[in-house]
Amino acid sequence: MSLPRYAFFQGRVVPYSEARVGVLTHGLNYGTGVFSGIRGYWNADEHELFVFRPDDHYRRFLESARMIGMQLPLDSCQLTSALVDLLRREGFREDCYVRSLAFYADETVGVRLHDLTPEISIVSIPYGRYIEKEEGAHATISSWRRVDDNAIPARGKIVGAYVNSALAKSEAMRAGFDEAIVLNRDGHISEGSAANFFLVRNGVVLTPPITDNILEGITRRTVIELLGRELGRTVVERSIDRSEIYVADEAFFVGTGVQIVAATRVDHRPIGTGRIGPIAEALRKLYFDVVRGRRPDYRQWCAPVYAGAAALAEVTSAPR
Ligand SMILES: Cc1ncc(COP(=O)(O)O)c(C=O)c1O
């Protein structure tokens, strides 16, 4: 992976090499931070880079910060504008991933969440697939349980909680699988290592409720809306037992990173026919059209980087 050329750091865009922290930084030592992952999709026909749902991602980012009592100096509009600024400097003409991070920047010792100062960074890199086998992944039920909301807030993207995701992901990959399915403390399906989870049984699309310790995923929300409005499938949000996977017709992961990944085998058992099913296939096609700005009815979710920035410059340079 090549490093970014620029970073938004300490309130402005600087060369990436200047965005540095000391080894005593609180967020680095104790995981006291929150983050967000957003994708940018290049639309070659329009010569435009579309960032998908930045405002929704930044609203969750700010909510995650509130969960750990962190007060940030920027709102979601200001964060989006910093992101657009950064992406213009990077000048990508390809798909990319944007990582925003708010962390306690104090170089000090002491486990706590009070009397500390947050810092925000945003960087971006060109990005392709997160899971190679998007059309047919082999998943396993993890031996690790999803972090409980009463241990570390599960609905937010809290940095320290990602040790839980990493344990599940590495265990799965080292055993030869592509992805993990993580159960919650009650033994119900929670989600993937860094993705929400759906299954289809007897024509009904199911997904775990937020209260089963899942992250409040933006892609999950997108998928629920697209399935309902475009594919005529109302999604039922309810707790899902482990054994329901084994008799499912389809299963898929959704998330900014994974996008839409069909799980066609779980623990060596085929799901449905063992090949990507019709709902996951239709959803993938629709999703990629939507995120690339090819569906006018969903363009409000796609923030244009270059035209948007030009329009912004025109407005700000206009005589008052
Ligand atoms: C633990 C976890 N669950 C679910 C998701 C999917 O969330 P989103 O669709 O907002 O990217 C992510 C995203 O990275 C995640 O880290």
C-alpha cells in the first residue's frame, strides 16, 4: 500500500510526512479515539469522484465521539469540506478510501476519557476490494464474541474496540476463510469483522437489529432502503440464530470497505446453491450504480469532489 501524499491535520492540509504524533499519544496507547471509513468512487463518464454519504458518515463519527465524551470542534459540514479539500489535493482519478480519525492527542500517562484534547486527521488512499472474493466468500463463525455495548459502545466506531474485530478477522483468515461471522454474548449473529450481515430465508431478507451489538452501518441503512424501494424486499430486523445461516438461501456482508460480499459458504457448508444468489447479485449491481452516481434518484448521497469544489470556489469568490 502506498502512503497518502497529504493529510488534513491540525486544521489544515499538510504533506503526509508532517502529520506526526509522539509515541506517548493517549489515543495510540489506550485506543481513545473514533474513526470513519468512507469511499470515493470514480465515475469515468463524468470525470468526477463521488464520495458516498459523507454527511451520514460524519454524523456517526460525531455520535461515536459523543459516546466517549469527546467534543470535536468541527461539524459534519466542516468535516465534509475538509475531506473535499484533501481529495482535491490528492487529485485521484480512481476509487479511493478516506480514513478520518479523532483521537486524544495528549502525550500523557493515565487511563481516562476526561481532561484530554482531541485532534482530527483525515487521509485518503486509492482503494479497490477489501475482500477479494466479493461474489463468493467463505465465512466462518468466529470463536470471538462481539464486544458488548456495556463493555465498549458497539454502535459507534471506537478505535480500541477494533482489537475485537481484528481478533475475529485474523482467526478466520489464518484458518483459510475470507471473513468471520461474529456472534454476540447471547449467541445471536451480530455481524462480520468489519461489516454488517444479512441473510435470506424463504424469500424473507433478515438482518440483526442494532440492539444485537452491531455497528450502526451506513451501508446497512443504504441496503435496507435499496432492497425496499428498488427490489421490493422489506427487510426484517430481528435476532438471528446461528443455525439459521446453515438453512439460508443467501447470505451477504455489507459495509463501506467490503461493499456487498456474498457469503456462499459458511464453515464448509454451501449457502443455498453455494453460488451468489439472485438478491445479492441484483443488490450488488444496484449498489455499484448508486455509489458511482449513475442513479439520478440517489445522487443526493454522492458528493462530487471536483465540480462540488469548483462550485464552492465560485460561491466563496463571488463579490458580496
Ligand atoms: C464493525 C463494523 N461493522 C459494520 C461496518 C459497516 O459500516 P458502514 O457501512 O458504515 O461502513 C463496519 C465498517 O467499517 C465495521 O467496522
